[in-house]
Amino acid sequence: MLSQIRPAFVMITAMTLLTGVLYPLAMTGAAQALFPAEANGSLVMKNGQVIGSSLVAQAFTDPGYFHPRPSAASYDGGASSGSNLGPTSAALKQRIETDVARLAADNPGVPVPIDLVTTSGSGLDPEISPAAATFQAPRVARARGLEVAAVRALVGRIVVSRSFGILGEPRVNVLALNLALNELAPASIPGSRAGEPVAANGGMR
Amino acid sequence: MASDILQFILYCVLLAALAWPLGIYLARVFSGEQTFLFPLLAPVETGIARACGVDPRTADQHWTRYALAALAFNLAGWFVLYAMLRLQGVLPFNPQGLPGLSPDLAFNTAVSFVTNTNWQAYGGETTMSYFSQMVGLGVQNFVSAGTGIAVGAAVIRGFAGRETRGVGNFWIDLVRAVLYVLLPLSILFGLFLVWQGVPQNLASYVDATTLEGAKQTIAQGPAAAQIAIKQLGTNGGGFFNANSAVPYENPTPLTNFAEMLAILLIPAAFPFMFGTMVRDMRQGAAIFAAMLVLFLGSLALTYGSEIQGNPIVAELQVDQSAGNMEGKEVRFGTGNSALWATATTAASNGSVNAMHDSFMPLGMLAPMLQMQTGEVVFGGVGSGFYGMLAFVLLTVFIAGLMVGRTPEYLGKKIEAKEVKLSVIAFLVMPLGVLVFGAMATMIPAALASVQDAGPHGLSEILYAYSSGTGNNGSAFAGFGANTPYHNTMIGIAMLLGRYVFIIPMLAIAGSLAAKKTVPASAGTFPTHTPLFVGLLVAVVLIIGGLTFFPALALGPIAEHMAMLAGQTV
């Protein structure tokens, strides 16, 4: 054993230099040179201010905006988390019941798409299903004084289909949808300054 | 539903198509042949070997020496990592000013990454500095995988050897695994991930002002480089707390598919490497087939449970046609979440793209069972294959008993010594899961970590100790594992699960390497036929699975019954 101690420490030092220093720093350099926007978090800028990331859900509560899925992490981009409630958890059932009752008022008589009343694994799921967006269209249209059909058409434009028609699920990015909505109909929503130019994926940090 | 099945088929076909040539490449690398990377990397290899005092020409080690070298290297790695985690507060690359870890958490985490478990009792973005991630955890991601691959190669040499004394040289195997396999694949894969949206920077966390005017902090970091190796090396430790469910770790269906392939790529290549090295590809293909059968069985159970959704939720006014979406991401849906859960627990990877704690009771049963059978369905890099070889020896032994002949495998007599050593390895899982798990149910300080009451609570304990002992690292994340008790006990379980498997398997390899080969006769039981594949599958399920059936009946199966009756707790 003792004769192996020296090579062990030499080897861990060599490997640390190679895989712990050289590798990540070279990767950082290459990533910053090749894909700067993605390497810096796919941030969305507006008037030189970061308004979020296209890959991180942010809270929307105003009826004039599309809402993301509920978040067990309170949309904290610095502490991702799921609810981790089991399928027979009473807390889970109660939470879903409450959310369904609230959402049913938006769109009476229509079953609520399941992703709108379940928390995601990360708590930061930036997307909702096309069904969940369509479900919210009447509420958003009412709040903004738009035709429901116009809002639905907007959703249709923002929907991303499966990669190569096969992989994953069709989905709608909530931040992209709400930005497009602001362009379409500058609404009297506090805090929103609609119509201002937005650079998606822009900006280095 | 149809699109999910299509993705499953595509996945299996692509996996086999990539694993076959990689297996042949691995065989060449570990037989010392020159590969296309040789001109570039050979000087580095020689340089490191020389620094370690190894002469490549006369380096063949007896299995005992090989095992000692592996243990010494892992001990040194543990020591360095433990020190780094404790001293995190004074080390550089720490823009958030995160403090050093507590002794028990540092012990647990260092053991976890050295044993290729990557169990995480902490949340990445709230606990680890960039220094700890890159220079500490990242290094072990490479070298714990390298250790697994090296030992896997040594065990295969034992089976392939003809009256040889040694099983190879640990230091050279380790360097080759990192230089010729893990590093090139990680560089390519890491850049692919950045292109798709995984961050790779050293900036501090970003403060954003959202559209509604709220403040949001967004974690950053050198994630892509880490995630590439965490998947390829069946490590699985997340850069961020919610692991591969976080969009920054796994932003698109394309990254998801590629990461799932990366999880099983090297493990699935091992049977083909074996086939090449024993000069009979049919032997490797038979083991691959048995693994695939078990994999598809687990996938069917998990997917079937998840897509049906939760009957308790179905009573409400919801459209649950997408299946059980609690803890799942929209871009993956139930199909890709079930496939990932199956792949990550088949391998000893343990990264998750959906929260297993919120899976349906039978949907969580299959991942748990795959860990409890020792992760031999492809398994961890190297470790999965030598685990499966233990089952192969047992199958040959049982088949020999049935027909009344001395069991043989690849022309070598399997005798009492090899079977005894295999059984020692098999006893580790029941010890870690059932004995340690039972202790956790009786000690109040341990029970306090359980989040959900009822059978689901027992499942949380079972899952934690299965994951630890099996060196998987996935978790029922509701289980509050970061306590001195569980940090210590799961740490010990991880050590047992790693080394009480490695040492007997190297001993078997050493014993087989020294044996004469006997020519096959009419009485030899062929080990490349569908009959053998069927027997091997049955042995894995019966020996591996039945041990845990009573515990599973009280956990997931009891919860399934309660759920059908509409009961909540």
C-alpha cells in the first residue's frame, strides 16, 4: 500500500491539472468564443437591462400575461427545486384542487391542462404545453381587450414543435409569448413598457 | 404515445449502433494498440506514467497490487477533495462567497464523488463554489469513472487471459481511460451542450428585473464542461440542485436525447469490448442482449405507470392526457422522463430530468429495483459490466448444477472460489439497503428526514440507501439527507457498495487469469445462446430482485394499492 501512496498523489495532482484546470478553462474559452450568448445564460435584454433568461421561468401573475407552471422553487433562479410530493400525498392533492378551482374561473367548463397545476422538476420550467397556452387565451384576451382568436393565433406562432418532428414535446416559451403579446397589444399593465425593442438572447456579461 | 414509442426505438437503435464501434475502440485502447489519438496523446500518457514511476513495458500487476493501487488512488482523491470542500471559503473562484462545508457533508460528498456515486446531500448552486465544482468535483467525475473503466478492463483481461499472472497496470489503465476515452468525448459533448444553451462562464449570478418588475437571481457557472463528463462517466452529480431537470443543464429535447445516450454509451460499449477481448463477439452480444431485455422491461413498467397519470388527480377537473406531470418538465413530457429514469438507474448515473419522488408508485419501483440488483443493466462505466459478470458466473454455476457438470465459462473452470467471491459481492446490496434501511426506520433522528408519511416514506428511505449502496446517486429529493446521521451512514454504504464489489471482482479476475483453458466439449453449456440470455435475465431478477421484494411490497406496492383506493396521507 505504502509504495502506492506516492504515485497516487502524483496522479491526482496530474489529473487535477488536466481535468480540473485545463479542461474547464479551455472549455470556457471555447464556449465564450463560439457561443457567447448561450455560454452566458441565454439572457434576455431590454434597454440594456437583463429582464430574465429564455431558459428560466419567471413569475407572471397579471391576468393580461400568460402564466407559467406553478413553481416549488418560487421561480428562484438561484435555488432550483421540485415539490417532491409523492403521488398519494394529501398536500399534493389539496394544492392541485385549489389551483384547479382558481383556474376554472378563467375558462369555465374546460378541463385544466395538467401541466398548469403541477410543479416542474426544476421549478424553473420556462415553457408550458400548447394546450396550457390555449387554455389561458380567453383570460389574456379579456384583460387586454383583444379577440380570443388573435391571442390564439399568437400562441400558434410561438409554439415550438418536436425537434426533427420526433424528439421531446411541443411547447410554448412563456417569456417569449408574453414579449410577443406586448408587441401585439400594449396593455395598461403596471410595470410593463410595451412596444420597446427587445433583443432576445442578446448581450454579453 | 406513438411518438414516445418511436423515441424509445430510436434510442435503443442508436445506442447499439454507437456502443458497438466504441467497444471495439475500447478493446484496442486497453490492449495497448495504437489508435488515431495515439500520436497526439502518447507523450502525455508517457509523461504522466513516468512521473508516477511506472515503466509501461514491465508494469503488469498481480490483482492484489492492482487493487491496492486503485484503493490508494481513491484514498488520495478523497483526501484532496475533502480538504477542498472544507476550505472552500478561502479558495478562489467563489463569486457568491459560499462558505466551507460541514465535516459530515464534506465526508459524504467526497466519498460520493470518489466512488462514482455522486449522491448529493446539498444543492449545487447554493453550496458549491466554481472552484469546488471544477477543481474538486469535476476531477473526480473524470477519475472515478476512470477507476471504474480501469477495473472493468482488468476484470475482462482476467477472463480473456491465458495462464497469465497479472491483470494489467492500474496507473496506465487510468491514464488511458481519461486521455483516450473520457476527455475527447467530453470536449465534443460539452461544446454541443453550450451550443444548445448550457452556460459555461465564471461570472457571478445574474440579477434580472422581470417583465412584471420583480427581482430574480439567476445562477451561472462553468456548467457545460461538468455536465458533459457527469453523463459520460455515469457520475450524475448535478451542477444545479434539481440536476438535469434544470433548463440550464438540459435545455432542449435534443440535449435530453444526447445526454441519455451519453449516460449509457460507455457502459453499453463494455459488452462489445469484452467480446473483442475474449475473441468471441457472440459472448459480448449475449450479455448486451440480456441487459437490453432487462432495460426494456423496466422501461415498460415505468412508462406504463407514468403515462396513465395519477388516479387521485384524475377525479378533479383536469386534462391528464399528458400523464403524471408533477415533477416533470414540459419539454420532456412523461415519455422522455420515463426513458431517462430507466437509463439513469440502469447505469449508476443517477442524474434525473424529473423528480423520482413524485413518480407513480410502480413508476418508481422499476428504478429502485434496477439499483437494488446492483446496476448491472449496462450499469456504471466498467462497474456495471463487472457486476454483470458476477451474475454470469452465478448463472453458469446454477446451469452447471442443473445438468450435473463442472461449470465452465469461456473455457475456464468456475470453481468454489469464484462463486464464493461473487456471493460476497452480492451480499453488499442487501446489507446496505435492508440492514442500513431498517436501522434508519428505527432511529428517530434518522426518521426525521422523511418528508411523506405512509408507505411513500418507507420508499424514500429505501431509495436513499439503494442509491447509496448501488453507487447510483439519484434521490427521492424530498428526503432530507443532509443530516450528520445520513451523511455518515450513506457515506459508509457508498464505500461498501464500491469497494466490496471491486476487490472480489479483481480477485476473480486474478484467479481466472491464472487458469488453463479447456477446449469446449459436447458437455459444455454454450453461453451465447438465447437460452443463456434467458437464464441470465432470470438469475438477475431472482437473486437480485427477490431479496428486496418484501421491502418493496411495504413501500411502492403498498402505496400503489392505497392510490388505487384513492387514499392520501
